[in-house]
Amino acid sequence: MSQKFTHAAARFIFWSRWLQLPMYLGLIVALAVYVYKFFVMLSGLVINFGTYGENDILLIVLALIDVVMIANLLVMVIIGGYEIFVSRLHIEEHPDQPEWLDHVDAGVLKIKLGMALVSISSIHLLRSFINASNMTEHTLKWEVIIHCVLLFSVIFIAVTDWLIQHKAQMYKAKK
């Protein structure tokens, strides 16, 4: 193959990262849906708070926290994914730049996303335990199993990333 063709192919492959942009824009729309859902739930709580019992209020507040954590997850994926896989955001001097964005890479993003999923699962599991009288034992058992699988997956990803980083440092030290 000619060098001209391989150069053009390489440029096209590099350009293909921009195909992810519509997906990140779609996630922003999903984030707006969660903002709407949050305010609908919050207004329902405020308007009807006198009719709710303590457990009902706690379940609604935990649902609000769940929505916020999902929104945080979306923001991490949108900003971190775009920065890593599409293009730089060029916000180094912006006073609101998230601290974690300074040292984000694919491994760090995977661990952060995994931890966010475990946190969301924890809140969901807490809601289920509070509402256990209205749930079957089978459902609760599967929620615990799924939570444990998420937790072990994140631990496995973190250990794998640490081993890769450690091996890379050892390789650099030998040079």
C-alpha cells in the first residue's frame, strides 16, 4: 500500500472519534431528563409532605439522592469520556474545572464510574431494605447478589489497573 493511502486511512481512523459526539450530546439530554425527574419528585415531596410517614419521606429522599448520583455518573461519563476519547475541553484556567479532570485517564475513569455504580447500588439497596416489608425475599436476595457482583467487579478493575500501573513503573525504572 502506498504511504499516501495509509496516511489518509490513519487520519480517517483518528477522525472517527468524533462519531462519539452525538452520544455525549444524547447523554446531556438524559441528564436534563434526570433534572426534570428530580424536581418532579422534590415538588411531590414538598407539596404532600404532611401526608407521608417517616419511612415514606426517607424513601423519597433516598430516591432523590439516587437521581443525583446518577446525574453525577452522567457528568463523569460526559466530561471524562469526551476529554479522553474525543477532544480536549481546554478549561485549564476555568475556576470550576473539576479536580479529578486533571489526572483522568481511561483507567481512572473506569474506577470512578465503577465506584459511582456501587454507590448508586448501595443507595438502591438501602431503599430496598427500608421497604423490605413490601418486597419479596427473592428480589432482595438478587439485589444483594447484584450489588456484590458490582462491588467485586470494581475491586477487580482497581487491582488490575494498579497492577498495570505498577508494571509500567517497574518497566520505566529498568530503562
